[in-house]
Amino acid sequence: MGARMFRKGLVVAVILLFIGMCVGPSTGTIFKEPYEPLSSGNTLYVGGSGEGNYTSIQEAVDDAVDGDTVYVFDDSSPYVEHLLVNKSITLLGEDRNTTIIDGTDESEVVVQILAEGVSISEFTIRNYGDEAIEVLSNYTYISGNIIGPESRTFSGYGIRVYQADDNIISDNYISNTFTAIKILYSHDNNISSNIIYSNWLGGIRLSSSTNNTISENTITTGTLANALSYTGIDLVDSNENVVSSNTIISEFGDFYDNSYSGLYLWDSRDNTVIDNMLVKCGYQWYGIYQNLLEDNTVNDKPLLYLIGESDRVIDYAGQIMLIQCDNITIENTEISNTQIAIELVETHNCIITGNTLTNNWRGVRLEYSDTNIISENLFSDNRYSVNLREGSSHIVVSNNTIQNSAIGISGSTGYNIIEENIIRNNGQGIQILGIFSPRNSITSNIITNNWNGLALTYSYFTTF
């Protein structure tokens, strides 16, 4: 791989030198003629004015053999083609801004790679229905390309890697896809330094994949409307990967209406998530929690992901997640614009007090956590301000101000105390639902100007 990249660099240098020598002194016209390649294979030319140059990229690929380079001039762009690459060759465009492969919106892959050791660089790939590039082989190098449709609002996947290992995807600009990069059943791949912008479902997704590295990518939402399922980096059933030094930014104006997960780990374990910067988004996990998170930030504040800690006071953070913790006090923090401001899972005897939690998808969420106190906090403009989920009992929610949220206090659990709160200007003030929510005490609250003040379903033996 290193030798091939070195040869490619020399080839590009010779191209630039040769073109510079061919500029006419009086007209400035560039004559695009073949150059003498510095590689072990031959170079086949597409476009340009050289004698014997190919008119289509696929014709050149068909005539190439392993080790050859197919060099594509931008004269004949766009190249309206769907390529099948089944040889270990280098595909090199003259300029990624002007050397264009157009898929014409057909439901096909534009570039499908079947052979090992293929390199593709310096192209724009646009107007594709399924994938811009599909990789079904190992040791592929995809770098320096622009991927995104021109005429459609969104296309399919930008780059899809399926059952393929040891590939490098770097320095590409990918926009307006459903998912920019998707890795399935693939291992030991490196995804780095890509700019991913304005994609519908997600930036980078790993599914059932291990030992991959995702680093130094910049992923932003753009200003999409109603992209409620958007995730910057998403790992599903994927273990032992490294996610480091990425910047993930939500440009949504209002987190209340547009939930955006910066990082989401779903049933994934033993991953290292380190030194990532999340802006107007946050971290979320489901199922398996055994991952290492260190030195990440949410809105320029620390992302605290604590497992099995006790006897600690937290007063500064951008997002707080406590798992199997005991006797933690969270006080006087200001957290906004994140997925879940404070989350307790299997955590007990904690106090959450004096905090200001605004414009989050969820303010405080408790799951399988009992004997905790939530008091004297300000909740404002959250989607769900206080969410008491299954297995959380003997919770005291008292003396809080909860306002301008879709749901002020929601729960599906019993044996809790909700008292002396000011609950105003919400969609639902208090909503307690389900057969597992008996014997709650809801007393002395001031509930005003909500769409529904109090809603109870199957909440047996609840007192008012």
C-alpha cells in the first residue's frame, strides 16, 4: 500500500510538471497529451487530446491489467457511466472538482469494486440511486473524491463497504446522501479526515464490524428539516473499534424539534471513544454499556461517562451519564443542546439539584435507578424534562420549575413522590402511564397553562 501511494504521488507530480511545460507562451492553452508514467504498470488515458485515448472509463478499465493506472482527463466530463472494477488498478482523475462520473439517478452502483488493491482518487461522483462507491474487496484506497448528487435532493449511500477488510477511506467530501459511509461485516478499515455534510440518516455507520478506526472526520448536519433520526457516528453490534478526534456538529436551530445524536453505540462493547468534540448534539447508548469514553466534549464541556463510581460531586459538564453509580451529587450545572443532559442507569442514592437544563431532547432520564432526589432545578424548552423509566422507584421530584416542554414529568414507574413543583406552559404537565406505575404521590404541585395538566393511565393507588 505504501509503495503504491508513493508511486501515485510521483505520477501526479509528473502530470503537473508536464502540463506546466505544455502551456503555450502566447495563448496559455493547455495541450493534454500522455506523459511517461513512473510505475511498474502501464497508464491508460481517458479523454484529453492524445492519440489513442479512450472515450469511456470502463473501456480503459476493461483493457487494463493488474498494476495499471487509468488516468482520466476532465475534457469529456461528465462521464455518464457505471463502472465495474475487477482488476487491481489505480483510477485517477485529473481534478476532483471537474472530473465527473455521473450515474444519471439510476438505481445502480456508480463504481463497484471487486478486486483487491484498487485505488480511486480525484473524482466527483454524482447522481446515483444506490451507492456512489461499493467496495466488496480488501485493500481498497478511496481518497480525495467529492461524492454527492446534483439533481436529486438525496441519494443512497456515499460509500458502502460490505464484507471487506483493510480498506482506507480518507479525505473525501460527501454530502446529500442518506448515509455517507456504511461499513457492514467488515474489519480493520480506516476512515479518516473526511468531510461529511448534510446527509439525511447519518454520517458514518458501522454494523457488525470490528477493529475499525474512525478518526479526524468532520460531520455536520447542515440545516436539514425534520431529520429526526440523524446520527453522526453510529455503531451497531460492533466491537473493539476506535472512534477518536472527530468533530460532530448539529446545525439545527432548535434541539427541541430536531433530536440529533452525535455518537450512538447500540449493543456494542469494548470500543474506545476518545477526544471527540460534539457540538449541539451528544452521546447515546443502548443495551451494552461496556465502552471506554475519555476526553470527549459536548458544547466545549466534558462528557462525563462514569461506571461504578461513588461519593463524588459534579458541578461542570456538557453531558452526564452515570451507570451503576452510588451517592453522586450533580449540582449547579448548566446543560443545553444535547440528547440527554443527565442520565442515571442502575444508579442509586444520588442528588440532582440546582441545575439549569434547557433545550435538550431529555433533561433527566432515570432507568432502573431508585432512591434518588431531583430537586430545585430549572427545566425549560426540553422535549422531555423529567423521564422516570422502568425500574425506577422511590424517586423524589420536588421544588423544580418545569416549563415550555413537550412533557414536563413523565413516567411508567411507581412508588415515587412528585411534590411542590411549578409546572407551566408545557404540552403535558405530568404524564404517568402503565400498569407498573402504582402508588405514586402527586401533591402540592402548581400546574398551570399546560395543554394537559395531569394524565394518568393504570396508575393504581396514586394519591393527590
